[in-house]
Amino acid sequence: MQDASRTLDLVFGALAEPNRRAMLTRLSHGPATAGELAQPLKISKPAVSQHLKVLEAAGLVVRTRQAQWRTCTLRTEPLDEVSAWLDRQRAAWQESFDALENRLREMKRERGPQTAREERDEGTTDR
Amino acid sequence: MQDASRTLDLVFGALAEPNRRAMLTRLSHGPATAGELAQPLKISKPAVSQHLKVLEAAGLVVRTRQAQWRTCTLRTEPLDEVSAWLDRQRAAWQESFDALENRLREMKRERGPQTAREERDEGTTDR
């Protein structure tokens, strides 16, 4: 459980920066070198390298050496974990929202006959 | 687009801390006061207040005053936004994975007849 929480810290932290998200979006279309990842971004090569380290620590990127090239590949398992966490949150919220809605409907039903009687009484007074 | 990116920065950043996630989980079951949120956490009241500010800035929590109590309520719209971003990433990755799988299947089919011929030739040599 502690490990799962640490994973969430690292993955959410890694996703909280626009350049890192741009790098992941690029990698979601296929592997790339650090140079290819840096190309569309307006940041220095050391900054790219630093961002890659954060993504690697979160388990979102794996770097492999092919001949003289180091290729970066996306790993989506950590994304599955954060999606699952988000889904659980939204399900719990929906449940508590549904419970509130049911309670309101119940209160309306309980109040219903009384309201109908009041309206009838008012009608009687009008006649 | 810039605003959407800023929202993702703030929301992912807010989610990257276990006490803040615990506070959101508590709020997903219904509104609570800052004191109620602090109770199960092993952190100081000023720390709770600081975390609440981060959650508010990300649009995940709204604080309203009821008599002398300030109640915290979960807002899930920002969670919907980060879920949508994650779903897009995973869809793009799945697409590129499917494309790779199709390419491999094609290569296997292209190689197929040749492999069959090689096997037949081997069979002839054996006889």
C-alpha cells in the first residue's frame, strides 16, 4: 500500500509539468531518442535530460541502448494505476451524490402528502 | 489550450501528495470541515490549511461558510479533465501498439510462403 502511494506521488508529480507531458505524448506514438524528444521543446538539453530522469523514476519511460543510440520507450502501467485511482475517487463521489439525491427524493415523498393536503385546504378556503 | 495545460499542472501537482489524496478521498464521501479532514492525518493544522490551499487552487475543493463553520466540498470537474487526458494518452499508445502488431502480422504473412517452401525443401532433402 505504501509502495502504491509512493507510485502515485511519483507519477502525479511527473505529470505535473507541461514539457514532461509533451514528451509522453510524443512517446505514445512510438519510441524516440532524447534528441528527438528535445526537438519540438523550447528547453535546453540538460533540462530534457532532467525531465527524462523524473519520467524514468516514475516508471513512465524506459531507456534502452541500441548501438550508439539510447531509445526512450513509454511504459503505460503507471498510467493505468493513476487512472484506477481516479476512477475509484469518481465512483465514491458519484455514490455519495446518488445517496444524497435518494435522500432528497425520500424527503420530498415524505413531505408530499402534507403538501397535497395543504393545497387541498387552500382550495377549500378559496371556494 | 494554455489554460487547460495550467489546470493539468495544478491538478496533477495537487494529487502528488498522500495527505492531499487522503483529504480528497474523505471528501468524496461528503463535505467536511478542515478539522474533520485533519483528524485522521498525522500532520499539523497549518499543514492541513496549506494542503487545502493547494487543493483549492487546483479547483478540487470549494470552501463555503455555514454559520461559524467553513465546510470543504469536493469538486470533481478537474478530475474529469485529468482522466480525459490520461484516456487520450492510453488510446494513442494502444493505437501505436495495434499498428505495430498489425505490421508484425503483415511481415509474418509476407515471410509465410517462403517459410513454407523452406520447410518443403527440407522435407525433400530428408527423403
